[in-house]
Amino acid sequence: MKMKQSEEYHTIKYAVIAAALIVSASAQADWQKESMYGGQYNTMNTCSGQFPSYWQDPKFSDMWPGQVMSNVPTQVYSGPVFQLSDMYPNEPVNDAKAQTWRDKRFDALFDEKTDAKKKYKLALEYSQAVMDYILAGNTQRAEMEDFNVCENKVRPWFHMPFQTYDPMSGREFTHGLTREAPVTFSVQDGTGTDQSTMWAVGIYNATAAYTLGQVWQNGTAKVPQSNITFDEGAVIGKPLFNTSTVTQLPILTNMPSWNANISDPDFCACVSAKGPKEECTLHEEAKQCPRSYAQWDDVKLLQFDFAVKDSRAPDTSWVYGTFVADGLRKAKEKNPWRRMSLLGVMWGNDTPAQGHYAINYPESPRENGFKEAVIIWDTVDELNKYAGSGLTRAPGHLGCNERLNGPADNSNSSCMSCHGTASVPDDEFTTPPLISQFSGDQTHQCVSPLISNTQQGMDRAGDSAEVLNNVAFLTVDQTYFTNVGAGQPFNMMVPNEQGQIVNLMQETDAPKYADSTDKQWRSLDYSLQMSIALTQWMQYQANKNVEPEQQVHKKEIRRNIE
């Protein structure tokens, strides 16, 4: 694509990005025809329709034959209808000069010798630069819904395909939100504990989307047969919305809210006609958990997560950050998407030293800090002003021993502890549990053993735990809070208390990859969204030869994912 030498830098940069977003000869002609310069990279819609945009998308009706249809617009609906942005680049995209957090002055953030005060300041600036990058062109646009990324005029953004097959958690049709884990907050409004649901949508910049395009091509998936990695400068953003009221969670006051086609806010479940221990069929799930955009209140922005591929982060090459709703203190902010405050940023798990439990390592992190994270304690305190008596269910509960985790996340884990497990599903749709507590046959993580019996203990949420398969609590902490290298497999082979190497999952043949006898998981480089999307894709392929009334989505993962 020819450009005059006198064109300004931004013009050239976005022309390069536009040129990279080519999926076919006809698409190339469209890009060249519709490209615009002078600060706007293009006017072309990046939503091509090669994958379903949402669960029960009528363009892909063969995927849900005979289901109860509750996730499609009605004739009186006049709101937004989500489109999946899926015209992925077929060449690497480097947006470095627009990513101000890559400046050398932020090198000190990752240096253990940097003093706490400077790290605190750098963490705030780094995270705000990432958030500015994500919000640009996605909010407060004339006659365009916020985060309709198909026609962003600043830079292209994309979605993960195939989070659509599961009736219980699949994308809804208004904004592409998927249902995540139920969240129970300890609140002060007199209702005691508030059970609510989270709904979220992830977006990927062009650098990250290039990697998506290596897997998702022409309406199908090329399941990775080896480890994958994202390129430097890959950025993922994810707003998470909650079904609580402002009375229950006052921090939600003045926050962005969306009318969404959600299922019961109390996280409806499904009971199979074959019995409570059997998986529901897709038909049963669609019937027992119908969606509605009118029956329940709007969902409200509670949390906004980001992930950045940054090679300065020792061991992991990833930086994770979390912003949270701060609608009361920031009510005067004109843009409601800026009524958020940073909760923290992390680039490692502060892996417990030998002989130490994650639940109390490092010692006194509020006073002494972390080596691989910065927590903004003022934000923690603001969240907890509205909490009831349940400390680990308070909105500012954080993760294991105060590691970074948001209000929507599990108090026994951390952002990077969960995401480090991201793996290609094996031939039985199995992946490592995101959190050891999510498995019924693993020793749990973040546990303090009892004084009287070290084979039993209690985790941070106050739940009882026991040593299973002779794998000690210390060993599980070392496994789940290790710093997994970018694109490196998550290791589930660990020593038991007799010194034997065993599979933590108690499945000696997992993973089962038909094309390999290697017992290592194939890494998806911290992308849990990729993991669950591939699981759904593989389930769909397996169900094609099954009668619609008997189709089941096995081994579902409805956790907090990016």
C-alpha cells in the first residue's frame, strides 16, 4: 500500500495495521478501498461472520437444533445486537509506538531493587497507560454502542470465537457477554450474603489477534499440536459486569450498565432427567436456564482486567492488572468508564520458598510488599468499606495471602495462578483445573494445615481440606503458584510424600493427545479463553453425530476466564 513520505506517523502506523488485516484477496481489495488516513486506520467492519456471534445465532441454527430459543432478539427489541470481530491479521502486528507503557522508564517496575514508593507510582502509570489504550475508540462514541469494536476508528480489536456452544454460559446477543462463576459477597444492606453472577467479554488487540488467527481460520479451528505463544505487545482487555444492586454494592453507583440477555442472576443450574449426578443435555440446559433482556435489572461494571505480553516480566513475560468500580469517589468523571480505580498489577506469583505455604508467604505483604506485584491498598480499603463480616467474601478480598485477584475472583488463587494453567484440551476434553479446589480429587491449594494433623487443613475461604493421593499442601502450592514461562506447559507431574512422581490430577494418562505419547500439556500461553473456546469447539465436533436430544456439553468450565 503506497503512502506519501509526508504522511504523519499515525497515518503510516494504522495503514500498516490495516494492511496486516487481510484474510483473502477480496478482503484485501476491501481494505484498500475503504481505508482512511489521518489518524483513522479504516472504516471497514472487522466482523466477517465466519463464526457464530452468540449462542443461538440464527445464522448457525444447525448448532442448536430443537433447543428452546431464548437468546435471540424479539420483534420488539431495538437495542444493540452483538457481532463477533473475527477478521484476524494474517501477519504479525507491532503497535509498539502506541504502547506508552513500553517506555524504558517502566523497566524499574520489574526490578526487585526498586523501592516500594517508586514501584507504586510506576504501577499506577503503567496500568493507566494500558487502560487508555484499551478505552480509546471504544467508549462515548456518537451513535455507536460502547465496546462495539467492529468499527473502532482508533485501532482494531477482536474477540475469541466459539464461546457460544454452551447454553449455560454462552455469549448473549446484546453485548457478547458470557456467564462466569457465581460470586457471593458479604454485604451490609441487611440481606446478609449476596449471591450474584458475573458476565464478561474479552477483546484482543491486533497483535494478540494474529495469534488467534493461527488457531481460528475460515470458520473452523486448527487445534494446536504444540505450545503457542503470543507476541510482544499483545493486549487483552475484559470488562466484567455484576448483577448486584447499588444497594448491595454501593461501589456500583454511577458505573456503566448494560441491558443484557442473561439467565437468572442467582446462577441457575440444571438437573438432568437421568439424575442429579448426570450431565444435562444441551436441550435441558436451554430449557432450564432461559435468557431474558427484560426480566432482570441491568448488569453493572464491577471489574476490568487486562493482560499485556511484556518480556520485561521475569519468568512469565506477562503483566496482569485489575481495575475495580469506584463510582462514588469518581462520580464527577465525565466518562463513566473512567470511574474505576486500580486494584493492583502483578507479573509473577511470588512463589512460596521451599518449606513455606502460599497462605502465609511472603510474610505480611501489606507491610512488606510483594516482589512481583503491587497492590493498591487504598482501593482495597474502599471496596471493603461496604463489606459484611465475611472477610474472604468481602469485595476487596484479593487472592491467596493478598495476591492480586479481583472481587469476581477466587480468594484461594491469583490472576496468574489461574491463567498459568491454560492448556489445549486433550482428546477427552480435559484441561488442568484452573484452581486446585475445582477438582474433586486433588489436594487443595492455599491451605493452612492443622496443628494436630498435617494431613488436614483449612483454605483461605474457611473450607476444610485434606491431603489426597499423598500430595502435600506444600507441593500443590509450589505447583499452582509457580511462575509458568510464556508458552511453557503447566506441569502436573509432582512428587508425592514418598518421593514418587505422580499426576496431581490422579489421571496417569492425562493428557491424552492422540498424536503424541508426551504427557506434557500443550500451553496456550496464559489464555484461558482460548482453552475454553477450544473445549467448546471440540464438544461441538463430537456432538455432530449425536442425536440433538442426547447432545451433552461435558466437562464444562464456568470459571473466571480471559
